[in-house]
Amino acid sequence: MKKLIYGAYGSNLLKERFMVYIKGGEFCGKEYNGCEDKTEPEDLGWMYVPYRLYFAKKSPRWENKGVAFLSCEKEEDTQYHAVVRLWKISENQFVDIHKQEGKRWYYKILELGEKDGFKIKTITGCWLNELNAPSEKYIDIIKRGLKEVTQWSDEKIENYLKSFLKLKISC
């Protein structure tokens, strides 16, 4: 079975949230089927990637507020590089996660490099014309995920997120 590393961001930084994509179950009032292959992913920590985090669209699940995406173009300014959590999963799990994320919004697969001989991939969409601030509830999930994976202080997490929340990206 071929493996890859999924670069998770946004609410998928939080293990509890990400695991419903793998195992199935309920998270914040929504049911997930999970992957056909429910093998536990291997947590490989985190890294910065040269893409900006931004919030767009209107998600009914998150109070019609924005959800996280990574920019489709590389970001030169390291101040705006995003954190991704690295989950080693099977290619089949990646396909199933992509289906659960919703291919209409998350239609672009980005290759983020390699680690230990495995390709690092993530899923995003290019919605700079539909920027929308996220809900507090959604941001809280992201904060919990950042704390879990980076062990940063609350202040460092706040500062990291502020740089993306105040961001106005021009097309």
C-alpha cells in the first residue's frame, strides 16, 4: 500500500477533528463516514510551508463564516508561511479525505515537498475573491490544534493567527 504525508492545516491540525476523517464519527454536530481504510495515521509533527493561510467561503457548519485554505501561489515572505501537521497516511485515505473535505471547495492538490522519501501533499482551493472571516468556534479548534502539535504558548498562537486574520490578499 503506497503511503504519502498529508499536510493538514485549519481544523485538521487537531487530532480529534482529523480522526473523524479516518475513523468516522461525529465532530461539532456533523457525522463523517471516515475512510474505507481506518488505519491510524502516523503523526510526524509539523512544519512551515511557503503558502499563506487564509479564510474564505461561507460554511454552514461554521456559522456561515470562512474556513481555512492555503494560497494557491507560493508565498515568498516567511512571516506568512503556514503551519501544517504531517500525517502519514495511505494514498487511498488521501482520496477518501479529499472526498470528505468536498472537492467543490477543496479542488486543488498542492505538493509541499518530501520527508523521509514520502511526498507531502495537501488540498486547498483558490477563493481569494470570496474572503470571509472565520467564526470564533472555528478559530478555537485551530488554536487547540496548534497548541497540540506545536506546543506554542497561547500568545504565540494568537500572534500567528493574527497575521493571517488581518490579511487582505490581492488577486
